[in-house]
Amino acid sequence: QAIQAINGQTSMSAEEFTNMIFQKIDVNNDGELTLEEFINGVERDEDLMELITKSFDLSNVLKVIQSG
């Protein structure tokens, strides 16, 4: 939910978002993400890389704080 809020995405629930991430990068479909799966998955998926990068960019959060 936090990642979605930071990026202004509210079109899907947190559960739907999590399921989408797992579908994209849980290579062995065991329902768990290893660090290796996560890193490889993010590196292979341009949209996911952009989303993760934005989630670590706190400039949007600072704008909200500054605007009150």
C-alpha cells in the first residue's frame, strides 16, 4: 500500500498489486520470493524497475509535506 501511495497508484488493491509482482518475478512459483528472484525479476521488467525506483524516490512525499 505504501509503494502504491507514494506512486499515486490506486487502481488496484494491495493484494492485486502483490499478486501481480509475484506473477512477474516468482520464477519457481513457490509463493515466496528469494532475494535473487526479486533482483533478477526487477532487472528484467522495465515497468517494475521504474515502479521500485519511484518508491525509493521520496520527492513526492516531500512535496506533500511541504504543501501541508
